[in-house]
Amino acid sequence: MFSSIRGFLSRHKRKFIISGVVVGGAVLAVKYIGYKLEQWQEKETKEILERAQRHSHFESTERTCDQTIMSLAPVVQETIVSLTETENIVEMLKTAAPSQKLELWAQLKVLAFTRACVLMYGGVMLVVTLRVQLSLIGGYMYQDHTGPVRVSSALQESYLSLCHHFMSHGIHKLCTLIEEKVSAATREISLKQRLTLQDVEQLFWSIQAQVATDGHDPLHRISQYVLLQTLEAQYYNLSDRDSEMLVRIAAETADILDSDEVVSLASSSVAHAFSAFVDGLCEGFCVARTGKESLNDPAPGHSCPPVPVEKMMRPNGTLPFSHPNAVSMPLAKLIPLVNSVSLNFTSGDKQPPWIYHHVVNDKFKVLAANIYEAFCQKA
């Protein structure tokens, strides 16, 4: 019997070897696949958790950024208002001699439009600076959760304090530049010249164009307005390692602020801010249309008498519709309106649109997300 078994094994030896190899290989393959599958699942789970952690940390950073912007906005506005003070000129106009009033009105005209323009530029510059700063430092701080700490509390404080340069010096520099451009753009506009909303919009476009062609255009050189160019005085109490890190992060921040992507985004945001400001003036034009004066005052050079409001009334007591662009007012009446809108212009949620529109702008959020993602994975 054993001889028959040996013969059977001998005759089918090759088959047994091949079968053993196949079965053994299959078992090893199954175990290997299971091992790799387990590794892949662990890796996917880890990546999902990391993404969730990054997302949660980024949202926290964004909330902090929004709160910081809204808390600094009143400070920026107060600084701009103080630098473009018009109350003294208004008081002087009440008692000034007729020969002096024209010069005072010219100053009032420049300051009123300068204030409005600086608010539009300043709001964008504040938002884009804080978005970049907090997203960049947020990325570095996320790295600290997964590796050795590289951003100390002292370094964070010193870095975030760099934007205070904007409030102390940058706004002054911005006001000087804008005032120069406003003066040039409004020099030929007399106080009696009537302007429509479209004329006002074109005036703002003219100011923006002059600023954009200037060698100190704030949107192409945001870093020069919002960041200290010399940092020695700011990190004298930091360690050598933190000092080097601060210089490095500040340089990265400046590169981002002056990048083409940020310049393009800031330029479009300023344009939208001016459009929102003109929309705010619209209500004033509508009030002027329904005031005690004529609805259709003749243009300069025409002698046709005005038609009183009462004669324009419909039988039901309503006024006929008139497009805001068809209504005009003298520049002398537009100046107080521009001043009022600059100080009191708010949106439906009582937030100043000159800053709030940028806080909720998705493009700024996407920029912040891209910066955060780049720096939280940077070696």
C-alpha cells in the first residue's frame, strides 16, 4: 500500500509542487493585500482626521480674523476722520468773510472726497493684510501641533503687531496720496456745477485711475503701507531664533501682499467699495429730488422756470418715477452728502459696508484658505 502511495506521489510530484506554490502564493497574496488595505484605511482615516482638524483650525482662525477686523475698523475710521477733519472748516464758513469762503469751500471739497476715498482704500488694505497675516501664522501654528514648536507666543505677538504700522503711519501716507489725487481731479469742478450720480461715479473712477498710475499706488505696494520695513525695534526682546523667524515670516507676508493675485483682488474690491458708496449717495439724490426745491431745476444756461413739487404730484398723491441718474445737484450740496455718507453709511445689518463687504467676500476667504493650506504643509 505504501509503495502505491509513493508511486502516486512520485507520478504527481510536479502537480503537488505547483499546487503548493499556487496555494501558498494565494495565501501570501491575500495576507499582503489585507495588510496593504489596512495600511490604506489607516492612511485614509488619518488624512480625513487631519483634514477635519485643519478645517476646524482654519475656521477658528477665520473667526478670529473677522473679529479682529471688525474691532480694528472703528480705529481705522476714527483715524481717517481725524486726518480729514472738516468740522473746523464748517465752523469757519459760518463767520468767514465772503472773500475767504471760496477757499474754505475748496478745502472742504477736497477733504470730503479724500475721506470717502481713503475709507474705500483703507478698508480693503486692512482686510487683505489681516487675512494674509492670520492665515499665514495660522498655518505655522498648525504645524506646531504636529511637530516641534517654531512659533512662540512672543513671536506671534510681535508678528501680529506689525500691522499697527498701518494705523500709526500707513493711513497718514495714504491720506496724503489720496488728497493729492482728489485735489487734481476736482480742481476744475466749481461749487455751482451740477453733478448726477453717474458724474460722481466717473469722478471716483478718475481718482482711482490717478492713484493706480502713481509710483506709490497703495494696492501695488500694500506691504509698504501696512508693514514696518525695519524690524529691529520690534523684536529686540525676542530670542535670536525668534528674531530670524520673524524676519522670515514678515518677508513671506510682504511677498504675498505684493503678489499679482492680491493686487488684482484688492483692485476689484476697491472698485466694488466705490460702487457701494455711490449706492449710498443714491438715497441722498432721491431726497434732493423730493425736497422743497424744484424736481427739475434747469441746467446752467437754461432759463425755463422750475416746476414746484406740488404740480408734479399725481392725483393719488405720489410722485412720478425719476431715475436717480436723471437727478442732479450742485457740488456745494453734494459735499455735505458725501461727508454724511462717509460717517454714517451702514448696511442692513448696521455694519459699515466699506469694511463689512470685504469681510464676507468669498474671494478673500478663498485667498486665506489657500495661504493657510500652503503654510500648514510647508516644511
